[in-house]
Amino acid sequence: MKVSYNWLKDYIDLDVTPEELANKITLTGIEVEDTFHPDAGLKKIVVGYVVSTKPHPNSDHLQLCQVDLGASDPVQIVCGAPNVAAGQKVIVALPGSRIANNEKIKKGKMRGEVSNGMICALQEIGFSTDVAPQAYADGIYVLPADAKVGAPVYPYLGMDDAILDLAITPNRADAQSMRGVAYEVGAVYAKKPHFDVAKPVETAKPVTDVLQASVAAEKDAPSYNLRVIENVKIQPSPLWLQIRLWNAGIRPINNVVDVTNYVMLDYGQPMHAFDYDKIGSKEILVRRATEGEALTTLDGNEHELSADDIVISNGTKAINLAGVMGGLDSEITDQTTTVVLEAAIFDPMHIRKSAQRYNLRSEASSRFEKGINKGTVLTALDHAASLIADFSDGDVLAGILSPTKIVPAATVVEVSQERINHVLGMQISAAEITKIFKRLAFGVSEMNGQFKASVPTHRWDISIPADLIEEVARLYGYDKMPTTLPASASTPGILTPQQRRVRQMAQLLEASGLNQAISYALTTSEKASQFTLIPAATTSVAWPMTVDHAVLRMNLVSGLLDNLAYNIARKQVNVALYEQGRVFLKQDAKTTRPEEVEYVAGAVTGDWQAKTWNQAAKPVDFYQIKGIVAALLNQFNLKATVTYHATATRAEMHPGRTADIYVGDQLVGFVGQIHPQVEKVYRIKPTYVFQLNLTALLTLEKQAVVYQAISKYPVITRDVALLVASDVTNQAITDAIFAKGGAHLKNVTLFDSYTGSKIEKGKKSLAYTLTYQNPGATLTDDEVNTAFAKVEKTLVEQIGAVIR
Amino acid sequence: MSTLQEKLTQLQQKGSQDIKAASDLKQLNDIRVKLLGKKGPITEVLRGMRDLTKEERPAVGSFANKVRDALAEVVDQKKAELEQAKIEQQLATETIDVTLPGDQPKIGAHHVISQVIEQLEDTFLGMGFKVVYGYEVEEEKYNFEMLNMPKDHPARDMQDTFYITKDVLMRTHMSPDEARELEKHDFSQGPLKMVSPGRVYRRDTDDATHSHQFFQMEGQYIGKNVTMADLKGTLEFAIRQIFGEEREIRFRPSYFPFTEPSVEVDISCFKCNGKGCDVCKHTGWIEVLGAGMTHPNVLKAAGVDPEIYGGFAFGLGIDRFAMLKYGIDDIRNFYQNDVRFLTQFEKRG
Ligand SMILES: [Zn+2]
């Protein structure tokens, strides 16, 4: 809402600057987003009188104008506007002046003729094209004949005003009117606003002679009121009214349309004017549209209406989309002589829906949606009729057609002083509270700290005690509110064990060299479905902004690969990332809400260790990633054993370099290399990833931590080197060793692995250290030799190993 | 003095000179063997004692032993000297350039959004709040209905929503968690104090200042005697933890459907200390959060009696906090994960 400071001063006595006012309003109720001075940045722009014009000798469209600027002899100004003519008072930018966009005007020559400045159009001194009157759209603006030659032009155009741009929240629609703002400012400064009202002089001819009106459903239009004005002459409105409109951002059109807009700004009551002769009947009926009913609105667009739209009809066809936009057929034109003026209240929800349906949000629809002052529907109608009659020499017919109407009544809300102070944590006296309600123009009575506030119709947002408490708080001043801490019982503020574990996990992954990433959870349908741990159905948003963010992810890997690609495209080729977050898994397509499961995933590409003067480069490989996963799983201290199973069935993963990860018999994740073809699609280099179901890890059974005394007996080790077939796994060998290892085998460590030219093709060499220890006694070599022999035997017999 | 003694004295002088002149340990050892060995001159002198009288022998013998001990000591001294020199020489060859860079272990960075979230969580944990995370895919009931935003409420327009079905949507704020916790809470066990940080979604076109995904944190404190002054005190405490002890806060009236009174909370500009600068758009104040006293309709919807219980709620944008704190000018940075961005916030705090 653009509020004119000058207009506001008509309603309330102000002795503060616009900036002070803006700051005060912001701190007490409604945010002022901007305070704008229309003449800001303009310099040396004055009223000129065009004494004479003659065509420029070297141009077919320029005119040489002799312009009186009040000082000495008229000066010559070259002007290209088609409408410039002798006898006009015009806007002149003098040499050395500044016009819109900080443009400087200099004395100069145009095609050989001297030009002492410039005759300006409104746009050239900062008017928006949407607001400048149509009549002057393609030419210079002509000032009123009484403008003083040589004087600054700003006051004649309302440019000496200040415009406060108010950000209106949905609860303060009362401030979508000048009168509403005046009440608010009055409450802020404890001043009583004063308003003028106008009653039209009615002719003897009753309105019922020319028009009948009815409303089909009272709920759709609980207040519907019409006046008729005959013998109007359509012409421009007086300049003062035009100024008020354009300073509010509305283009002046003619004396009838302008009055409807002016009264809307003044009272917050949208008005509509119909051309009586084009209604096509002597009847107005407010009803629902029939499904598919045709209507061409003022903007020239044809609509097929819905049965949810409220329309104004002439008894047979729709002529207006109620509260949203008028119909083209009954529009006011220069030929209009009889005007039907409408002031109504329509059902907000239907207006909102209709405005949305046809994308026709307007100043009027916005007000109908957010609420109208029930107390001024008829006042506004009378005021508008009176102004139209004045400006157009029209005759207002006697009486108002009101098929529905609302009897305005104040709302009584009660609240106690104790309740106010209890909620606010303050000690505001009863006298102070009374004063605040009075400033708001509320009726107030108090008995033993119990307040009865009688809230006038202009504050329809107030209906419950909390509303009154807010009014007291803001007008008393939040700056006077103390800062305290709640006095209630103390509560433990601790993270849950799971929340703590997730934080520890992040530290472990970062200490391992992975940077934390946060990716978009909405992705493409394809990427959402890749790298899934378990099969699930996708969840899509109904109206995505783009296909790139349309489906909820079911894995974290694809997002990380996007991140890697982003980095690689920017020459960052060694990248290690991890992400912890939700995936969204639906059991089947019929389910509406997905299960939200916490996952953690990592992705590493390029060199794990960059080359330095002291270390060789170390490209990332499977075992580094697996090592990080092992450390991570180890931190969770799971009771069941973690095992890795080669898998060739994950479509996006390298078939020979991927392992599914199990805790006991539960699949919790996978680790491996991205399939080279997928790497190509993502435009990334060889990349290793892991993905784990974090929710599962957090909820799986943990191992108890039990202290064991450090054994004082020595350990004995035995090394064994094996030659085995290439496809024999480490897992199979260590399983076999442990199976026959005996009670005192503590640990088996692989310390060498070799395949290559020095051994038989199809074979590999592996070497293990076996560590034996008896916690209760010193082991003898004989005991160990016996146990070790059993291991060697099983390796030969079960695994087919050759002991080397 | 006997000639033997004279000879010994000469031996001692000459021997000492030879020992001191030794240039390395091998030469020293050779001298030692030559002087003090079984075939050496002292042994020879002692052997010559056969020619002495019984009376002379003890004196000469004792003198000879003294000479031998003295020479042995000189040898030991020289040996220590030479050994020290040798070590020093060796160390000199081992000297390295200590200014060459060390092999730093690679440490990953914690995402700046996570850092801000954890700092806020820790601040409120310290005040006895608990942390809850809620659902990202919510029921319309919790995202709107229970928060005093019935169907067709104009405030719904303030939030452009990603719907999944008519009744299921991507949460547009963290308030649904507050409604869920309010519904669950057993007030006989004390007040409800919680914060809830997380990812929220709005139908927005991504640009430098808009993102269809961002992070928010909301919190609430509902009990029997919780006032708006308590809200001011709680927020002031939290703000000072995060933006510094000297920060002031101020309340400005505002509107949220789920609170009344509702306020915007400004903090005094941490860049210019209130004098006015680009960060605060020359007002001296920066808007950082929204807050208010929980609306009676919200309490009622969750089955809590607003006549007995009440309290406050607040909400803030994590992304905005991080952008303000570090002067980050493009919200997309948070979700593109350029390592050159991520690692700038390696140093926590
Ligand atoms: Zn500042």
C-alpha cells in the first residue's frame, strides 16, 4: 500500500517528517518498506509558458518553441513532441538540470538550432509509464493554466509529496486504505483522525424507476448496494485527484473510473461502475456463473467461467466477474451517460479462488480477499456518488438498491489486566491499558482490571483476547519490555544417544578426509532411482518448478556424483565428499507418504593423496574407501559381525569392484567403484563410493563394552605364505584359519598379497601372521606348533593352498 | 731421582703430546696400545725394575703406575673429545630444512550449514531445550491446519508449497514439528522446550537469494508461566552466543498465523555496531528471526488448554544466518558443494 504523506495530513495533524513517521509505524505496527520522494534527484525543473512555436527549418517533426520562463525574454527550446502548442504551460528542464535516471540536461544545438533545455514528458521526470495519463502517453505533459511561470514544477504534480510503502500483513488489511492508515497513525501518536464524508444531492427520480437488483445467495454477497447517476459527462478528473491516484501507483482514466479508484484507496472499499445503457436490461442479479459461461473481461480476455465464480448478471448473461474484474461490454467509455455504481462485500474465499483461477489479481480482489470495513460500505458509495456527480455534472437518482446489507456493529472483546501482564511479562497499569484502547478508537470500560473493548468495524481483525494483548504490547512499546528467562522447572538439555552418534560419525568422516556436502533432496526421476540399497517406489511432487527437482531422492550417491561433476568441471579433480541425510522410500506406488530413512554416503575421485615433495600421489582405490567404512562401522560397535559380499548385480556399480555390506544377515549398505559407463554419463573420473543405511546402524543391537585386563603372558606369532587360486577370497582363507585355529588364536593379519610374473598364472600368493595368546598362562612352542599344524592342514585340504 | 723415574717422566710428557695430537679414534687407539700395551715403554720400564734394589722398587713402581694412570686418563679425555667431534660431524651431515612443509593428514570440512545448526542446537541445549527433527514429507494437517492456517487462509499464499497429494506435502517450515510435539507432550512432566532444525521446501526458482530447498530452525517453550519478556530474554541470550556479547535485540510487530502477538526480531548490526552499513542497509539493525506467543488456536488444536498453558515460539533461516555471519552472497553455494567453498569453513567456530 502506497501511502501519500500529504493525503494522510488531511486526516491527521502530523508534526514529524515522513522518515520519522515511517520509522515509528514500522516499530509499532506495520513495516514501511520504503519512503520515496517523487522529486528526489530532480533539479531545476520549472513551469514554462509556450509563447509561440514554429517548425524547425531542418526537421520535419521538431518545433522551435519560444518559452517564457518568467525571468527575462523567452528562450528557444527545440521540442519533438507532437502535442506541443503555443499557450501551453509545460514542464521545462533548464540547462544544468537533472531529470529522471540522473540524466543531466545541457544547453545545446539540435540540427543547428539552439535549445535552452528541454520540454518534458512525465516519464522523463520519473513517472512510470503505467501511471502517466494515457492522453499524454506519447507527448509532453500540459500543466494547469494557473501554474506560475518559472516556479518549480513539483507541487503542481504532487511530486513534493512523500510516499510510504507499507508492507501489509494478512491481519492488517485495515491498513489497505487511507482511512485505516490514519486510524493506525492516530493510535501511534495518540491523535484523533478527522475525516470528511459526502452525501450526494439526490434528484426526485427514484432509482427503482430504472433498475432492479437481487442477490441469489446472500452468503456470496452479504452486502450489495447500487446507485445510479444520470447525465454524466465523461472527462478527465481534477488534477488533485489524478495526483492522489498516480502517487498511489494508479493511472488516472476519467472522472468516473478515477472516483471508484479514489474511494477504494480512501475507504478500502472496492467500487465498480457499469455503463447503464450497456447492461442490456433493467436488472442486476448477483449469482453463480453457469459452468462454461462466457465472459470477456476489461482486459479483453475471454473466459469460460466456473460454477464457483460469483458473477454480476443482467438477468440473462454475466456482465462482470464479481469483485475481480468488470466485463468489457459494460465498461465506462467516453460515451457513457448513465452510471451504475456498485459497493459490495463478496465472499472472500470465492473472490480469491476466482482471481487465482484466471490470474486476475487486482487492487480490488486483494481487498475483497482480505476483508472490507463493514461500517463504510454505504458511506463509500455515497461519497463516490457525490464526487462523480460533482466532477461530471451528473444527477444521482434517489435511493440505494440494497438487495442485501449488513448492519454494522462493534465487536466486544474482553480481557483482563492480569492476563495481559501474564502473557507479556510486564506490569502495565489499568490506566495505561485504557489509554491505549482509546488511542485505537475502541470503546472501553473497565471494572476491577477486567476490560471490555468495543472494537469498531474498521478493525475487523480483532476478535479474541490475544488480539487485544497484541494491540497493548505494540502500542505500549516492545522497547519497554524487559528481558527475563523463564522461571519454570529446569529440564535436561541433552542430545539423544543417536543424535550424539551422528555427530561423532561426522567427525570421524571428516578426520578421514571427507568434506561434508549437502545436496538437493529433490532431483530428477532417473537420479532419484539410481544406487538404491533396496527396491522402493518414487515420490514425486505434483507441480515441480523444473524436472531437475521433481522427485525425492532414494539414494545419496547420485547427489554426490553431481557434486563431483560440478567440481571436476571447475578443475577440482581430487574431491572427497560425504553426505548424511534422508532418503524417501515408498513401499509401492499406492503409498502416499514415503518412509524417511537416514543414510550416509561418501564419494571420492582423483588422488586420495596428492603428490607432494615428500610423498608420491596415491590415486583412490577400493581399499581406502573400504577402510573408512570399516572405521565408521567399528565406531557403531555393532553386536553382529560385519561382512562384505562381492556383488555384480548393482546396475550402476562396477561388477567386479563392489561389495554389499551386511551386519549379521541384514543388508546395511554397499561400497565399490562406480560403473565406468555411469561415470561417463556423470562426466566424472574413476570414483569410489559407499552408502550405508544410517537409521539401521543407529538401531541395530550394540555390543556391550566390557573391560578386559591386559594379559601379562606373551604372544607367539607364526607366519604362513600360501599359493592359492586367484578366485580364493581372503574371507574364505581367514574363515578357514579361524575354524581350525584353536582356542588361543587371537588374530590373523594379511601382510602380503602378490599376483604377477613371479608366480604361476591363475594363482596368487598371500601371507598371513597368526597371533596366539593364552590369557591365563604362557603358551609353549609345542602348543602353538600343534595348533598351527592344524591350520596348515586345513589350508591345504580345504582351500587347496600350497604352503610356501 | 733415579734414571728410571726420569725416563718415566719423559715418557709421560712425550706420550701426552702424542695422545693429544691424535686426529681420529683409530690413531688414538694405536698410540694407546703403543704406550700402555704389554709391549709398551712403561711395561718395559717396569720390567727394568729387576735391576733395582728392594728399597727402590716400591717408589719407582708406584711412580710408574701413576704415569700409566695419568696417560690413560689423557687417552680417555681425548677419546671423549674425538667421539664428540665425530657425532657432531655426523649430525652436521644429517641436518634437514625444517621449513619444508610437513605431511598434513587430510581433514574434511564440516558443512557451514551444519556448523550453524550445531551452534544453535548447543546454545539451546544449554538452556534445557531438546532437539527434534520431524518429517520432511508432512501431512497438510500439521503443516497448516494445526497452525491456525485452515484451508483458504490467505497466509498460505505466503508459502508456495510443493504438494505430493492433496493432503501430503513437502514441509514449508519447521512448525509441523512443534505441533506434533505439542500434541504428544505430557505437561505433568514439566514444560515443553524444544528446537527443531531441518530442511524445508518452497516452490521458488533458484537464484542468488532464493532456493527451493533451505534450512530453518524453529523452537518453542510452552509451560504454565512463560511470558513474552521470557521470549525476549531467551532470544537475547541465544543471539549473543552466536553473534557476540555486545548484540542488542529489538522486537517489531509482525504477523504469523501461529503466534499472537507476533514480532520480527532485529539484532544490532554486528558489522557496524549500529552505525549503519551495507549489511544492515544503513538502518543499524538486521532482521534475523520471527517469533511470538503461541496462538491459542494452535494450543487448542493440539489439545492443550490455552487458559492454563502458554508460551512462545520462534523461527529462523539457517541459510540466512550463515550468509549474514560470513557475508556469503549466493545461497546456491550451500548446495553445489564446490570444495573451494566447503573448505573455507574448515576451522569450526
Ligand atoms: Zn551495519
